[in-house]
Amino acid sequence: MKLRFIMSLVTLSVLLGSSVQLIAAPSPPTLTHSISGFTVTASWTSVPGATEYKLSYAPIPYTGPESIASLNVGGVTSFTANLWEGAAFYIAVQAGDGNEFSEYSNIDNFSLASSSENLSGYWHITETFGPNNCAYPVGVQYDYYVTFTQSGNSITADRSSDLLSGNLVGNTATLTRSYEDNEGGEYYAEIDTMKLTILPDNSISGSYSVISGNKPGDYSGCSTNNSFIGTKTDSIPKDD
């Protein structure tokens, strides 16, 4: 199906660009996308000389050239759409300079399927340190366990007695925890954010970030933004 969509775009490109041009067309952008719940953001690289971009899309499964639609999004380099459960599309983008459009970018695709997985249970998490200002070595990994409790779309995560909460939207969830302490006259505050995606094999991946500070409303202290992967397990091993 994807090959048929690509061939249709090539055919359209040849037909629409058959006239002789004295000025070279812009280079094609590079396209990526991200998903948060049922919200999809398509992003592409900025092309020198381009003043506008055209986003083309077609449903999956692909049914032919007549199913391809296009949207001129102006001079921006991203486009966000709120879609629906089960939405699935091929997407491509072109750069234009007011005279003509470039060849198509790479062909990307996405599918918004709601997960039937219930996260409740024990999860083994492997977290990798990302950029931080806490002197933690970037790239170093460590393991821990999280207990998820899910009721409908509501989720809580017990991470070594740190309790985060949030909601599942589609196959993604954002859970947060705020902590504030002024014991002994020493103020400390922290906000934890866990963003996860349920993968097709029912494992999870995402990011875990922490910001902290020593003054009310000031979170300029130690901050981290780590990535993680997780798999469900039958139990949490007891410490020796």
C-alpha cells in the first residue's frame, strides 16, 4: 500500500512539474511526526528559499490517487491535528518558493489505535540519564520497579513511594507528582513528570523528568530529563 502511495506522489510530481523551469525548485524537506494521545504533530526541516509548505495526506489503507488530499500550511514548519481513535494516514510535505514546489519529502505514516492493555501491575523500568545540570553522567542506566494502578483511563504510578497520577489517552499517558517540604527551615520543591507510550508488544517507553528548587516558585535547581523502557513482571524482587 505504501509503495502505491509513493508511486502516485511521483506521478503527480511529474505531471505538475513537467514545464521547464529556469529557477531550480526548492529542496524537499525531511518529515517526522510525534503523537500525544489522539493529537499528531507533523514537523519538517526548514528549506532555504522556501516561503510556504504543502502537506499531503492519504488514508491507510491507501485506495488510490483520488484519496490524496493537500493542505497549504504557509511558512510554518509544523502542523498539529486532533484526530480520532483508529485514524491512520500516510503523510508527505513539499516546500514552495512562490513559483513551484519541491519534490515530496520522505513518506511518513501513523496509526492512532487505542490500547487494550491495562497497565495495572508491576513493571521493571530501565532508565537512561539524559541532559541534566545535576552532574549525573549522561548515558548511564539504572533499574527500578514501578507499580501501576489503572481504573478506566485513570492511572497512578508508585515509584519507590513517590506517587504520580495521570490519565491514559489512546496509547499514551502523562503522570505528574508535586512535592514540597519546608522541614527544619530548609525549603525544597520538586515536580516529576512521567510520559509513557504503550508499544505494540505491550511494553512501554517514554521519558521521566524532574525539576527542583530551593525557593517557592523557583525551579532552577537540579533538573533531569531521562528516557526509559519498561516491561511487565509478575512481582517485585525483595531486597537481599
